[in-house]
Amino acid sequence: MRRALAVVILGLAAPAVAGTVAGRVEVLEKGGRRLTDLSDVVVYVDGAKGRLKPARATITMKGKAFTPRVLVVGVGTTVDFPNEDPIFHNVFSVSGENRFDLDLYKRPKSGSWTFEHAGLARVYCNIHPQMSAVILVRDNPFFTKAAADGTFVLEGVPAGKYTVKAWHEKGGEAATEVSVAVEGKASADLKLDASSYKQVAHKNKYGKDYSTDEKY
Ligand SMILES: [Cu+2]
């Protein structure tokens, strides 16, 4: 009884060792205009240590498009790719260690892939070149997507000095240093420059140009 009580007291007395990183991202486009919907900006803490739990996420294929188009997950997350179209799609990536290829399938079938390596996986359909998605795979759990207005909050970050990074498909990457104090709140504002972004046609899974006639 006395021992149980001691454990409870110790538990209560244990100091919180984590803090919060909060801030805002901004993406500048051509002509100095600001991007108005920032919900596809990914923000993460680089170098922090934290346990990742196995998780599951979904990218749906519908209307010859991947939704969501941008996803951030931790290493070990399985992503399901259900096809809700009555036509065949294929899902593949040739991005380094995250290379994978799911067979052709159509509604109501689904395929999945477990991402075991940190990095950026560009995901395409081998039939429809207009279908593309990006999955950022992170080695710690301190990541999020910004809200539409660009604000973000990352909670439970262990105290320490880190680089906070923001990534956007057209704006590349921006970084800033933060110092997270125990129970403290560090702020991080990041500006991404998408003004010189140019869309480049990607290759199919064989490294070739897509044929102009869709067969499926
Ligand atoms: Cu497709």
C-alpha cells in the first residue's frame, strides 16, 4: 500500500520533459502573391527522438486523382490505396528505398504499402500521368500538416535544440532553428518560395514517357 502510494507520488512529481513548437508557414508564388490554402504544407521537427507507433493512413483514388495529394506519416505506417473508380489504376513509386509497385486494380479493390524508410516518396499511377501524390515519411512523430491559414502546432516535443522544417510541393523546403524548453512554447515561422516552380513531366514506372493513348 505504502509502496503503491510512493509510485503514484513519484509519477505526479515527474517533470514534463516536453514542450510545444507552434508557428505559421507562408508560401510565396509568382509575382509575390501569397498562397491562400496552406493545408498541403508539411511541417516537422528534424532530429528529435520519439517513439513511432504502427499506424494506418489512406489515399483514395477517385476521378483519376489521389486524395489527399500530400500525406505525412511516420516510418512503419501502412498506407491503403483504395480505388473508387470503375477503371484500372496502378500505384507505384520509384523514390529510392520507398520504391514500390501495386498491381493494376479497380473498384472495389484496394492495395497497401508499408513505408519503412524515412524520405520523400513520389507516388504515381502508371496509366494516368495526371495522377500524383507525395508521401513524406518521417523518423519521429513530430510532424503535421499546416492548417489552411498556415498555422501549425507540434506538441510533446522533447526539450532540446532542433531544426524545424516546412515542405511544400512547389515551394521546396524552408528551415528554422528552435529551442524547446520543458513545458515551453517555441515559435517557428517559415517562408517557402514557390515563385520559380516549374512543373516537370514525370516518367512512368519503366522510366519512359507516358503513351498518349490511355488504354484502360
Ligand atoms: Cu490511374
